[in-house]
Amino acid sequence: MNDIWNPWHGCNKYSEGCKYCYMYYLDSQRDKKGSDIYKVKTNFNLPVRKTRSGEYKIPSGSELRVCMTSDFFLEEADSWRNDVWKMIKERQDVTFWLQTKRADRVKANLPDDWGSGYNNIKLTFTAENQKRADERIPILLDIPVKYKAVMCAPMIGKITLDKYLKTGQIKLVLVDGENYDGDRPLYYDWVKLLYDECSKYNVDFDFIGTGNFFIKDNKTYRVVKAYQRVMALKSGLQLPNIGTTTIKVQPKCKQCPRRHSCNGCRWCGKCGG
Ligand code: SF4
């Protein structure tokens, strides 16, 4: 993933996974309120912005993660979303990751010309526990989308996705623990179960991070943010397997100015290290 596009900011807490929402936490550090929802005017047209020579500033082939400080299908954003759909349609050469917990709002808020789905959309439904997975994923399976993913983050309970993965529709499962001011632990056994299920159905699996508290073999590990990704990679629970032997803890994370907002490091280079 290359970059983030937040056409609006702020959100209303929606389900138990929102309890320690990182956007609320980061806003509180700046004396702001995460519940203040507003259109980000300075960034709203990011995908279609051009240079003086007429080139798009976001290069062809990029992937943009959309609404990382909100929810793409947030009700308060209904009047802004049509303009966003138009920009997404204009940039067929860019992939847009859309993420939501508001599964029941998706169908009614797709563009009129959606058809069998825009080719440049990857739609991710978030499910923090089995209850939310069973509510939301059947809706995801019923929507025409070319690329479907499930994000179990923050994973706060054991989840099995077997019956959903066997449909062959889900291309990727992601798992992360709870970070920032969250204290609900992630269990290795939960991650391993999903990894095994993805392995069985040949679905990609990304163990993004351990979260603050990671429990393995009855031992609780307190993991600082900069190393949550490192520990997840060291577990080897990745599909396709990206290998674990060459991963080293890099001290640059400690100085990285992005360490409070990045999803953990694949040594993306943006920290300047
Ligand atoms: S839906 Fe996402 S952005 Fe909105 S409150 Fe919940 S965790 Fe935060």
C-alpha cells in the first residue's frame, strides 16, 4: 500500500471494536474530538490533483487506503461520497482500499453505475469478533465486488471464517491486535486458527501486528507499537509466506515520526531510515 486518502475525518463509535479507536486517541492527543466529523477540504480531491504540467500527482499504479480516520460508509458523509465515487472512477489506474464496519449501508450507497463492481476497488469489511463477522460477512458475500477482504482488527475474540472462506470470494484476511490506548489482548491461538483456515482455502493472510498485549502459551507479552509488526512477521503467520529469517528489529522505528500512525513497518522507507 502506498498512501492514505482521508476525504473526511471523524466518526461515531459503532460497535465494540471502536472502544479504543485509534483515531479518537490520536485526536485527543491534539485536543480534538474524534466525534467531530468534517470534510477534509485540503485533501478531498487528492486522487485527481494535477501538477503544473498536467500529470496526476498520485502516480498510476498507486494504491490508496481510503478513510483511515473514519468509515467510508459513514452516514454523515453521504453528501460527500458521490464526488469521491466520481474521482475513483476517473482514476481507474489507481487501486482504492475501502474499509467499513457499516456493512448494512454499503449496498444502498454504491454508485448507480456500479454494475458488477469497479475494477479498482478492494472492499474490506472489519469484524472484531464472531458476532460481528456473522453479521457483516454474509452481506459482503452478497455484494458484487471484484476484490473482497476481511479485517479482524482489533481482534478481541476468537473468530472462525471457515464457512465464508470456502465460498472462494474472500481474497485476503488481515489480523491486528489493539494498540494505542487499547488493552484487550490478542491470542496467538486465534491468529493461528485464521491462518490455518486461510491456508486451507488458499486465501492470503496478513498478520499485521500483535497489538499491545499478545498472549502465547499462557504468557502475556507487552509489545511497544514499533515492534508489533516485527513480532507479527516473526511469527511466520503470513500467506503467501514472506519468510521470517531475514527480519531484523531495526532501531529506526524508535525515531520514526510516523511511528504513532503507521500500521507497523515493512521498512517502507517513509521514516527516512
Ligand atoms: S468505525 Fe472505525 S473510525 Fe469509526 S469509531 Fe469505529 S474504529 Fe473508529
